[in-house]
Amino acid sequence: MPGRLQYKSALITGAGSGIGLEAAILFAQEGAYVLLVDVNLAAAQAAADLINAKIEGKRALATRADVGKEADVKAAVDLAVKKFGRLDVMFNNAGIMHPQDDNALNTEEKIWDLTMQINLKGVWWGCKYAILAMRKNPTDEAKGLHTGGSIINTASFVAIMGAATPQLAYTASKGAVLAMTRELAMVHAREGIRVNSICPGPLKTPLLMDFLNTAEKKERRLVHLPMGRFGEAVEVARGALFLASDESSYMTGTDFKVDGGLTSAY
Ligand code: NAD
């Protein structure tokens, strides 16, 4: 049976760890060629090696890019097109969270700027260069390939609701990702380019565990989780696979929540 991303090419940022790593594995298992992009090249390369060892077809490549630098993002998209001939899926997933409470009164401008640079401008540049590449994707009816593609931007549940453990710059950056995603979805819908956000709930990945770095902080967050547990990165990656594939062909502009029910909770 053909995979859900058979013949397609995908670029994933933040692919050295967490959601990005799990998505790279799933996308490759479903037949995609994947470019794993991370500021940590060793992590991205290890992930690509793992995929190539486990899954047939030498489907994974790794490259270093800092998504907070426009030239790096452009170079990564160019590399995907050069190596795979097209770009069908762009998963703008890399993000950072300052590992300390960061509220309106104590946040530092340099933290605010760095967070926006990576979490917001990085996603903008990822969308920009993906759109330019997707417009040029050749159509191949026999393989089910078309001009256009699917862009997925990782936001967060904090883009929808206020977190009691403040991360002001992070929250603002993720809210802006949702707004930008909706607008891009409208502007590019008729070009066959779908743009969706994915909103993970709290996950057991280094990003959150470094922030909730005491048992007490973890317990405080767990109280609010309807399922009483943190999510696994692969549970979000499965949502990203759905948005990447043609199974979500009538979805664009959504904020797809994979949050264990958190945003419905009171
Ligand atoms: P993670 O820490 O496991 O992985 C993040 C990866 O991004 C790392 O490999 C890191 O090296 C890479 N990265 C960081 N800065 C980068 C940059 N400038 N350029 C390229 N790569 C960079 O984190 P994760 O939990 O998998 O987070 C992935 C995304 O999910 C982030 O956007 C995060 O904000 C979002 N998110 C996470 C949670 C959570 O609870 N973990 C919740 C909601 C949203």
C-alpha cells in the first residue's frame, strides 16, 4: 500500500528533537523524502542516520540552519528542492522558550527579540520560501503530485489561552503564528497551498521539561491537564502527518489542537 506521503518531499525545522524528530520518522515511514533542519547539526544528522538505518530508500538528509536567519532558511529550502526536485510539505516547527518566568514586568528586551526572531520571523521566512518553491512544484498525475503543498506552523496552546506560569514573549510569538497562518491560508488557498497551525499541549520534551524544572512546577501544570499526563511528541507528530497529507485536503487556516483537551478545560 502506498504511504500517505509517497513521492513527496518535506522539510522539517527543529528536527533534531521532540516533535520535529518524531515527525521526520513518521513522514519518512509514509514515503516522504525528508530534509531535517536544526541549529544543532549533530542532532539532526543523528536523526537522519536513524531514519536511513530503519527505513528503506535513503529518505533522510540533514542540514544545519538557524531559522532566526533568513539566509539560512532560504538555503535550507533551496537544498530540499535541489536534492528532492520539489517541496510538498514545510513543517515550520523549530521554536524556543526562555527557561525562566518571563512576565510583562521582568522580561528583557533581548529575550523578547530573540524569541520573536526564531518563533515568529523564522516561521514567516519558512512560509515565504516554501510558498515560492511550492508554486514551482511540477504536476505528475501518475504519482498524485501537484503544484502547491502543505505548510504546517507549530504554535501552542498558549496562543489560545493564558498560562499561569508566564512566558510572555513566547505566548505573544505563538499568538502571532496563529494570526499569520490564517492570513497566509486565505491569500494562497487558490494556489493549492494549504497553511495550518498545530497547537500542541504541554509535552514531555526538553523544551518544556527545562522550563518546568522542579517536581512542584510539573505538578502545578499537571493539575490543569484533563488527561492527567503530559503529551508525547509523537502524538503531535501524528497530527502534523495528517495536516501534511492529502487526507486534510479541505483544511486550511485551522489551529489544529493536539492538547489532551487542555484548551477545552476549565
Ligand atoms: P525540543 O526542544 O524537543 O526541540 C526543538 C528543536 O528545535 C531542537 O532540536 C532545537 O535544537 C531546535 N531549534 C531551536 N532553535 C532553533 C533555531 N533557531 N533554528 C533551528 N532549530 C532550532 O522542543 P519541542 O517540544 O519538540 O518543540 C517543537 C515546537 O513545539 C516548538 O515550536 C515549541 O514552541 C512547540 N511547542 C512545544 C510544546 C511542549 O510542551 N514541548 C508545547 C507547545 C508548543
